[in-house]
Amino acid sequence: GDMCTVAPDLDIGSCCGAHDAAYAIGGDRSDRRQADRAFRICILQSGRPVVAQIYFVGVRLFGWLFFNWGV
């Protein structure tokens, strides 16, 4: 599948799906930051601390392109 848009799903597809859902709901900068932090925590809880950090940096740098800003 492609749950983790533009990144390998590995075994964290459910974390990516939840993150995508939060991005679809959208909001403001605070909402995006909260979604990204929840994403990182989900991946950490999957036992992948390095992946959590890499994906977190990725969404912080490029996630704004996919976030529903509601404009």
C-alpha cells in the first residue's frame, strides 16, 4: 500500500493513515504541529525510534504541502 505518502510504509502504515486523516481535517499551524507530534509518538510506540525521527523531520519540512489549511 501507500499509506505513507512518498515514503516506505514499513510496518507503520496505521500511523501514516492516522496522520493523513489529521492532515485531511486540517486547521492551523498548531493543528499541523499536533498531528506531526502524534505521528512521531505513534511510530515511537511501534519500536522504531530512528524511523520516527526521520519521518518527523520529513513531515515538518514538507508536510505543509499536503496539509489542509482550510483557505
